[in-house]
Amino acid sequence: MDKFTENDTNMKNENEFDAAFKSVMHRTDILARLVKDWIPEFKDKDLDYIKGCLSPDGMEYIAGRETELRNSHMGMVNADCIFDIRFPSEEDRVGLILGVEGQGRSNPGYPITNRAMVYASYLLSDQKDKDFRKQEYGKVKKVYAVWIMLHPNADYKNKIIRYKMKGTCEWPSNTGISIPEMNLVDILFVNIGSPDSEVPNDMLGILNTIFTDELGKKERENRIADAFKIRIDNELSESLERIRMSMGSDLREAIIEDRMEEAIQKRIEAGEFYTAEQKRKEQIENNIEIVKKMMDDGIALDKSLQYIPEEYQGEVRKRIISECPE
């Protein structure tokens, strides 16, 4: 996950979100449903088969691989989740490697596709001397790198974008030769939408339900249990609630910034001058909306204020108390 701010409150909320995100992704019952639509090899497999490939020992929680990936030339990256996928026909040997990342900002200041390719490259190079040695490149495992975009731009909501490598013969064009495959990496961007959106599969429906600020605690849990047949135990309930609460820091800040960028762009296109005071007023209005929504979910005012930037807390408090004195 991206580091959005450096103050203690937001760092605490970010860490809570990271931990909750990983806890949910490491659950066999949830990951199996996601993998079914992420990885073509599992499209026609039933969930019990997929669960067996993710967790051959039948555990409900998948340990996963070490997420600190090091390269002597490129340094280290910290991934969110990395999983081994084993096929029964291969006698429990690793058949595929799956990386799952949660990304808050859709525009982090650099091409997110470039970062995804770097991470996928790490997942490939990390296999050297672990999954294969010396010149045994025929043993390289295919990598699926999935990026869950938690707050995509409006045009991308509910869209799934897959990047694959494909070879072509540039000259001569009619040679008729068979071009060797280079299918070691698939990169997917899964762009979250509204929990009430029409979606093509359970995978996107599950993610839209988990990673949203539009549902309260009970409604979210009921939908996950009823629509997707996922058992809500105490651990999952706590993780879902931590996601709901901590999104008030990282993801809500991303939402505010994206709204501001959209507002600024509209003013520029209209030829209007955008002052610092206008920007602050819009920030206040956006934060008031966020706090009110959290209060509608039963979160106390003081607690809700912790999830917005400190510089706006005093003014937001005054406005909300003046509008709702009781």
C-alpha cells in the first residue's frame, strides 16, 4: 500500500488497513473465489479444487511467501501478499505464483503500470536459486500479479484490465513459423466500483463489497454471507470492520484529493481562477461529507474526526455541531 501521509494518526490507520487487507486476502475461502476469475487455469474448476491448490493441508488461512523481495541490483520491494499455487498433478510442487497488491491512489505521481511490471519482475527473479538453480530456466513458474485498485478514476470503475506478453514476427510477415510463447507474466488491474454495480463475476462483486465506504457493518457482512456464501467468523468480522474504519484515513484522503483534482481541472477548462481559499473551502466541504457519513454508520464525532487531516478537524467539528446541535 502507498504511504499517503507521515503523521502518526494516518500512519496508524494505514498500518491497520494493510494488516486487515492481508488478513482478508490470506483467507482460503475468499482467495479461492478471487483466483477462480483471476487465473484462467481455474476458470472451470470448482472451489474445493482451488482451495486444495491454495492450501493443500486444508488450512483456512494461507501462510504465503515472504513479501520482502530483494535484488542485488535493484534493491528491495515490500509486496502485500505472495502465494504459491500447487496443482495435484504435480505432486505438490509449486505450479504458479500469485502476487496481490492493494493500491489506494490511482494517480500516485508515477505510472502505476510501471510499478506493477517492476513488482512482477521481482516475482520472477526471486525464483532464482529458490525454485530453480543455475540454467534450469524451464522450471520458472508463471507469475500472476493482481493489483486491486481501491479508488480508481470514474472511467475505470468495475473494469478489469489484463496485460500479457505476446510475440510477433515483424519480418517477413507471412513466414508461417511458430513463435515460442513468452507467457510467464500476467498483470491484472481490478478496478473497484460500487457494491450495487452490475458486475460480470463473483470476484468483482466480493471486492466491491469488501472495499467500500457505502455499506455499514451489518449490511456488508450480510451481503458477503448471503450472496457469496462466505462464513463470517469473528476474525473476518474484525478484519472487515478494520478495513471499513481505516479506509477513513488512506482511501478517504485519496478520494478527497481526486475530487479536488477534478474540481481544479473543471475550473481550468472553464477559464476560472482557482484560489487557495476556494481550495480550502472545498476541502472543508469534502471532509464534512466524509465525517457525516461515518457518523451515519454509528461512529462518534470525535472518532470520525481522527480520519481526516488534522488541519481541518477544528473547522469541521464546528460546522457539524452548528448544523446538528443535538
